[in-house]
Amino acid sequence: ILSTIAALRSGAGLTITTTPSSLNCIYETNLIEGITFSLPDEGRGYLDILHYDSIMAKVDWADSVLIGPGLGRNKSTQLLIKKLVKFIAKPLILDADGLFPFSDSLNKLSTKKTPLIITPHFGELSRLINIAVEDIISNFPTIMEDTLKVFNNTLLIKQVPMCTMKNNKAVVNITGNPGLATAGTGDILSGILASFLSSGLNSFDVAAVGAFVQGKSSDKLLSSKGYRGQIASDLLETIPSVIAKYELS
């Protein structure tokens, strides 16, 4: 829900959000402008490999695809994610539970020829490259250099400050504050990225600009919410005003 609204607030003209039928009422209640695509799940509460064909039929319509937020880690869901990532030929973002099936196998994502952005925080990155979080933090530059030798797509690390990397390029983000350290802000970020990616920007610029917009949206909240009072959904109201400053009249 957070990702969908963030995408709409960032300029996506139309979104389709895939949901298990048993949870669809929650999505329908909260997504007034976004379209929901309900798939039968017999009350299980998760998507599985049997939904692959139905989802791929909708992928043909999309300009970009986001996989991960809210999916969970059921084994059949993980199989579905792997198959979708393998065969989707549209610009793609992997976040949250969308990254889990690739634990200790980041190299499998390097075969992706179409634009791909992954957005791990340190815990998710630790699983992807099988290196302890403490080691990543203490030896970040060297470990990132080694990681980019086996991953040739765009990597957005959700640390402070956020870093966008690809091949031999890196951008360090200058916006954001401790108020982002709350559940759901990563989902907001991935929705922003999905919107920008659908507009045809290259994946590296999408990640760098998306990180800036998310951080700036949080910065605008400091005067009214402070650090402790921010929640992820607060960002949804400030995203448009941040982007508006850079729009051409």
C-alpha cells in the first residue's frame, strides 16, 4: 500500500497492485486511486508459484515492475519471485522480501540484461553476500568494490547516507535524517523508484534521484514531526512538494 501510493505521488499515472484475494479488502480500502489485481489464494494470505501466468499477463502492460514489499517468505512465494525475476523483461526493482530468495546468491541477479535496481539495507545486504553486518560496516568501501565485481546492475544501499552504486560509479546521498529509521520508509522509497523507472530514466539516475527525493521529503517533516514523530505514511504528503520544485512549468 505504501509503495503504491508513493509511486502515484511520484508521477506514476496508473498502478496495478497484485494481492491475494483473502487480503484484497485491505488493499481496496486503502488504495482509492490504485488498481488492485486480486488472485485466488484459498485463504492462505500469500501469492505462490501458481499465480505466475496471471501476473505475467499484467507485466506486459507495465512500464516498470516492483517486487518485494509485503510478499512474505513462504517457500512457494520465493519460487514465484525467482521465476518472475528470471522472465520479466521490463525495468525491475527488487526490495524487501523480493531480495530474500537470492540470499548468498547475488551473482544470480547479474545475468539480468534489462534494467534492475536492488535496494537492500545492511541486514539484507549481509544475506545477499554472506558477510556479517559488522564486517560490512567496518570495511564498507572494499566490500562494495568486491560486490560490484559480481553484480553489474544498480545497487542502492539503505544506510546513512544512502549510496547508489553501479560498475565504477557511486553517488552519496545528501538528504535524509534519523526520522527515516522507522518501518515502511523503504517501501516508500521503492514506490518512488518504480515511478521514476517507468518514465524511462536509466536505473542509476533513478536510484540516486529517488534516494534524494525520499530523504528530502523526510527533511521537510522535521519542523512539524521531528525525528521521533515521523512515520512512513507522513512522507506521502511531502513527496509531491519536493518533486514540484524541480518540475518544468
